[in-house]
Amino acid sequence: MSNAEDLEKELVGLKLKKRELILAGKNTDTIDEKIRQIEQTIKEKYEKENNDL
């Protein structure tokens, strides 16, 4: 499994946790920042892979 796939799995988990926090009326700022960081990392990895082709 590639690192990008691991990051995507982590991203899905974070989004599910965010959903739970929203439903519970909790603050999601910290998890939002983690989601943004992972999405940016995934984007950079895919861009690099596409440029290498």
C-alpha cells in the first residue's frame, strides 16, 4: 500500500470523526487543520507522480 493510500485512509477517518464532532456540537478547528494538511500532502504527491510520468 502506498503512502498516499495510507493518507487517504487517515483522511476518511478524520472526516468521520469531524462528522461525529459536528453532531455532538463540538469544535472542529483542530481536526479541520489536520484535514487540510493531509489533503495538501495528497495533492502534492499526486502532482509529483503525474509530473514524473
